[in-house]
Amino acid sequence: MRIDGVPNQPKVTQTNQRGDAARAKQAGAGRGSDSVEISQSAQDISELAEAAKTVPDGLNPRIGEIKEKVQSGHYNQREVIEEVAGSVMESSCVREVVGEIAEVRSAQRSMANVPDTRADVVRDAQQKVAAKFYDEPEVQQGTAQKFLDEMV
């Protein structure tokens, strides 16, 4: 097949690609390279997932039962959903997270009542700038001293 306007490109085979990859690897062997480390727990999870795929359904009779329930829509019933959700909510780790979320939401509600700027303070500062209050040597020295005190 020919497409007009596209120059003829040489066909790249897998053999050529492998050779190119090997040459690139050899050329870059002297240079530093990026690396990725997989944690031991991630490796363990991966191994367990692979092992679970190879386990025959007959080994645990409950697997077949659960598959049938999923396919029949049993877990889509409101009562079952509420029971599963209740069990999840009863677990200690979920209870801790829900408590933390409640604290964050409470803090967010409290912060919603705090104004971003205090108009009276801004107005006072603007008046002081207009009156050149901050140009006075005593004010500049006092401000510099406060900065130093905060840094130490």
C-alpha cells in the first residue's frame, strides 16, 4: 500500500529493533542510568496475585459460591450492600480514617467563618503608608529587629 505525501520508510523488523536496543544499551553502559526499586511488600503482593490466579476454584469451595453470587447480582441488593458497608465501617482502620475526615471537615467549617483579610487592618496600613509612617528610621529599625527576633 502506498500513501501519497509520506516518504517511503524502510521496514523495521523486530530483529532490527532488538539490535538497535542492544546497541543503545551498550553505548549507554558507561553513563549513569535511572533505576526503579520495587519494595518487598509490593513484590509480595505481586507474587500473591499471581499465585491466586493459578489456584483452581475447587481448592476453596467458597470461591465458586461467591462467583455465582456476583454473577447473579446478589451483591447488588440494598440489604447486602448495607451489610457489607456496615462491616467495612466497623473495621478499626476505617473508623480512624472516618474520624480524621470528620475533624478535617469540622476545621474547614470553622475556617469558612474566618475572613481572608481584615478590612480594618488593611485600611490602617494603607493610611500609615500614605502618611509615610514606615519611612521613619525608628519604625524601620523596629521592623528589622522584629524580623531578626523571629529568625532566631
